[in-house]
Amino acid sequence: MTRLSLLLLALLPGCRVAPDKDGAAPPRPPNLIFVMADDLGYGDLGCYGQKLVKTPRLDRMAAEGMRFTQFYAGSTVCAPSRCVLMTGLDTGRCFIRGNGKDNLPPETVTVAEVLKEAGYATGLVGKWGLGHEGSDGVPTRQGFDSFFGYLDQMHAHNYYPTFLVRDETRVPLRNVVPKEGKHGQGVASEKVDYSHDLLTDEAIEFVLRHRAEPFFLYLAYTIPHANNEARKEGMEVPDLGPYANEVWPDAEKGFAAMVSRLDRDVGRLLDLIAELGLDEHTIVCFTSDNGPHREGGRDAEFFDSNGPLNGIKRALTDGGIRVPMVVRAPGRVAPGSTSAHMAGFHDVLPTFAELAGATAPAGLDGISFAPELRGEEQLAHDELYWAFFERGGARALRAGRWKLVEQPYGSAPRLYDVEADVGEENDLAAANPELVAELRARMEGRHEPSERWRFPAKDG
């Protein structure tokens, strides 16, 4: 790079360029974009086998990048999954291990803090779920320079809310919500501003503002979660798009329209990255926070949303926790590649730290999968662990091909060979008592007691 080029680059707003000892600028660390859907199943994308709901942009993203086939969410429900993502600690150790009104404490180290320390502009657009108004858990006190969206997960049920939050201030919208709940939840009687569209516009504005410097954008969409307060009419979407004339139940048409809208808007973001000449400087990940739901009037089986897997949201069989994961990074990730590497949300913090040239905190449960993206030798997990505290509690551990599931807590554990039996249909526990005992002991060792999160007492 010439001195003139360096000078012009340095004059761009917010650009951080420091020549090295030879006078050349160090390589720019990659922009990092993490897009997460809400309650999107493993089988809801065309690139993962979906036949009826159209997702051409995400399918193209997979064709241009790497598609993971054994990638796991942090939990089978919202808040703990996001806590695992942000902290690199699994639900045996992280602070928020279930849905509730909990707030991350100020001493928490998040992926946003790690990247901000490394010189990144950091922004969150969408659903947070880890800290409420006035607490130390809000995004702008947890490493994000900017935030726009929902703080509370119940508020995020409502696609036509009366307000969203920018940084730490409520921004009024034009919707009318009779009997609005304390956190903004409810069902709108006048529907004007559709939150998903506002989130997409904000994500595009964030990229435009920070195009001249390394940035981290966490885009946590709420689609295709249901508005639970609307009950059987909970798949809220402005129009049914290409599915309006299908002979499907209304809730299924609404679900399909939501997923295709999500697909379209991820495409808008990818197009912007290309238009700005940032393709080779940007790594984009797409995933979901847990498995598919049976809420808002829909049935996860209608579109085979969990694909070949067994179970849905709130299950610790793979249908509740194994999720799509697509990574696109031209010049860094081989196009059309598929990875069977077993990874999960707790791996994102160390991965992004490595990609950014930053230092991850010690003592994480996650392992960087950056080598896998580069096509290099990848360190494997010995095991993955999940704890769940609703509906009688549950826990699960995967070690290699073996998966031990205890749901509800205290019941006889079930053992599956998930490589030979991806649908977890054949319980092999009775034939392998020694293996069950070993995996159960390993499961016990992965769990740190918490006063807030306790399993129910076992019978007897």
C-alpha cells in the first residue's frame, strides 16, 4: 500500500490505521456479523433440507461459505442460549441459565467487551434478553457501543410494540397496544411499525456508519418466534408474501412468510457488504437460538422444522438444540464447504477473539473453531453439556458419537449414538450400563451449583 493510500485511508471517519515498523499498514481485522434467528429449526432452511419455505439468499450464503451440520445452541430456550453466546460459558456455569428477569452482573466479560477492547465498533440490533431497563445488564453496559431493539424477551413477543429501546432510552412507535404489559408485551390493535423491518434498517445503518473501521454487529432477529400473547394468531407478519394463496393453515402461511422475510433481509445485508467493497473483509455467521416452536397456532411438524432430528424447543434431544450454522467469508472460508465439527454457542467468543487478533478470557468452556473455517486442523471438544430448569428440569451431555439425555431430571437417562441414529430413536442405555455411568459422572462434573438455578429434588 502506498503512502498516499494510507493517508487517504487514515482520513476516513473512524478508521484506525497504524503503520508497522516497515511503514506498511497492518492487515485490517475482519468485520464480524453474527445474525441469529429466534426459534428457527434445523430443517427450516432450504440448505438444510426444507422443501416448502423458500430461503434462496440463505441457501446462496451456504453455497458461498461453510455449512455446519453439528452446531449447537447454548440452550433450548432464549435467555440462557444468549448468555452462553455472550460469555463462552455453558449452562453448567454461566450466570443466566433459564428464562426469567435476570440481569448480567457488571463483572461479566462478553464477546462485545473483548472485541471493543481490540478496537472494534460494537453494536447490537434486536433481542437482548440478558438485562432490563436500569440494570447493569443492558447491552451498553456490557460492551456494546450501541443498541436498538428489545431488552426483555416478553416484550420481544410483540412485533408491533409501542416502543423499542435505543441504547438506554425508549423510542416510541406508532402502534397501539391495548392492555400492554409492564415490559411492552401484548397484541396491537393498530399495526403500523413492524419491528423486524425497523431492526433491518438499523443494522444497515450500523454497517454504513462503521464501514471504515472494524466492526462487530450482533443482529438478533425475533423472527420466527410467535407473539405468545396473541395465542393462535401469533405469527405476526405484515403480509403473507408468496404464500398467501397456499391451502395451508393461516399460522403456517404466517410462519413461512416470516422466514422468507428474514431470508430477504439477510440478503439485503449481504448485498450492502458487497456494494461497500467489504466482502473480503467481513465474516458473516447465521444461526438460531434454539429449535423450532409449537406456538402461535403453528405446528413444527407441518414444515418438518426439525428435519431429521427429534424434539423441538424445550427438549434436550437434538431437535431442541442443534441449529443451522452458516459462515460466509470470501477468501477465508471455502465456498460450498460442509463441516461436521461439533461446536456450539460457547465457541463463538473464543472464535471471534482469534479472528480479531484479540485475547479471550481464561477458563471458557468454548474452543475457537477458526481453524475449521480456514480448513486447518481443528481441536475437538471432549464433550458438550446442557442444563435446563423448566418443566421438571433436564440435562444432557454429548461426547463424540454418544449423547446422554436425562429429561425430566431424575428420570432414567437415555443413551443415543447420534452418528448412527440422528433422530435419537433407539435408546441404548440398557445395553451399555458402564458407558451410561461414565457419561453421567462426566455430566455431574460439568455442573457448578447455583443458588438461582436448581434442579428439582429427586424422588426417593
